[in-house]
Amino acid sequence: MDRSWPSLARHGRRRMAIMVIPPGNGMDRFQAMATFVRVVETGSFSAAARVLHVGQPAVSKTIAQLEDRLGVRLLNRTTHGLSTTEAGLRYYERARTSLAEADEAELSARDANAGLSGRLRVSAATTFARLHVIPRLPRFLAEHPQLQIDMILDDRVIDLVAEGVDVSLRMGTLGDSGAVAQKLATGGRSVLATPAYLERAGVPRRPADVASHQVIVASQLANVWAFKQDGKEVSVQVTGDVRFSAAEGIRAAVLADMGLAITSDWMFSEELAAGTVQRVLTDWQLPTIDLWAVYPSGRLATAKAKQFATFVSTTLSP
């Protein structure tokens, strides 16, 4: 057999992520494995079809052909959804490992200068991706002209398996202790505002002064700012007239002279360099923020995902 999992991805250039082959000995085992794994991980034929860029009937037909060839039922189909049979669970575990190993085998055998190929699905926070990932994508794609990237931009934590994501760029503390994660970089946090706001409202000299300022806050975070200096910790309760569910809103509010914000230095790197925004309370330390590459749990990270994570880490290293 001359097909492998990465070869399937190459069909994505013609919008044929999976090709359904008529039943019989000609059925491509790796294609059938890939379809079955996606069905199990997404929980439905329709969700798997969206990830694989094919119609739901094609997915259903492939699974039926696979069960017929193996002579066992792999999935229980009920009005409440799908579940694996005992045989299906065993097949899923082996198939998932085989697909990942086939991916690695093809990449190791291919000329190192040939680059990556196929489709890579990446999720990232909207503002971070807009400022630090998307502007650098042309260079990564130039190094790997046979690669296509699907970028899913969302500040919320999404289900990597259900969305078919290969790697997610996440910042902060990881809530899922079972996640497979790799730390890419650590960045600083600052209290900052525009010169116009500071001229109007004054410059805070100590953490307690923040309580009398207009503060731009994230709706999903606790409104307590923690500062540290010479081993001493100080916490300040803050309030704001407007709360934002996304970092893009916080960034826009700061630049509109609306108040103080605690943000990662990544979010305002260009403005800090240009003096468009200014740090305050610089003699106090704030907790740093980590950037992680998070891979779907229960699956081997693909070579494409790992190389992309390395690329992002390298671009942020200065």
C-alpha cells in the first residue's frame, strides 16, 4: 500500500480530505481508520464529516464498509448518539496509534528539504494570533508550500477533539490537568494606560491608588490585581464601568483612553515600544503569563503540530 495518513491530507488541496472507496478488497485501510477515529473523537458522523470536509453520507458509508470488512460491529447507533462497542474501542486505540506513527514515518522518510504537507488545524486567542502569529504565517508557509493551515480564532477554550484541532496556542494557567501541553514562552504583565488617560486621571504611585481609577477588566477573570515587591504581596479589588469578554475589547478600550488595564506585554508590544501606551507601577512585580502549545489528549502530537509550535516559540524568543 503506497498511501499513508499524511498522503490523505495532501488531497485537501483539491478539497478531498478523505476519498471514499467502494467496498471490497480495494478499501484503503488508512482512510477507513482515519474516518473511524474522527467519528469516535467527534462523537457523530456529521461532526466527523465537517472535520474531514466530506458529506455525512460518505462517512456513514465508509464506517459501514469497514464494519463489513472486519466482520464486527464497531459502533452502537441509538437515538441518543454513538458509542463504541468493545471491539470498536480496541480498534480505535490501535488505529489512532497507527495513524500517528504513519504520519511520523512518512515525514522521517521524506527529504528534509521537502517540508510539511497536508492540512494543519490551529486554534489561538484572537488578539494574540492577529499580532504575533498571522503576520509570521507567510514565512512558515513559504518554508512549507504544500501545507494548508486552518486558523480557529477564539478567546474561549474550545474542545480540541471535537473541532479536529491539531494544536492550540493558549495563555495562562491550563485548567485541564490531563492536557498534553508544551510551554513555548513566558511573557511579562504590566499595568498600563495611554498618556492621555494618565494626564487626565493621574499616575498611580502605589497599588492602592488603582482603586480610585477607571479600570478595564475582563469579564471572565476575578477583579483582583495582585502585586509583589521585596517579598511583600498586595491585592487590590478593582471595578470598571465596562467589562469585556475578549482581549480585543480590552486592547481597544486602552487605546481609547478609557483607563488602566493589566495585560500581557505581548498584547501591546508595538505600542509600548512606540510610547503609545505606558507602564505604571513598574517597581512592583506582577505574575508572568505562559504561552502553551496544547495537543489533543489521548493522541500523539503530529509532526506538523510540533513543528508549528516550535516555529511560534522561535518567533517569540527575542
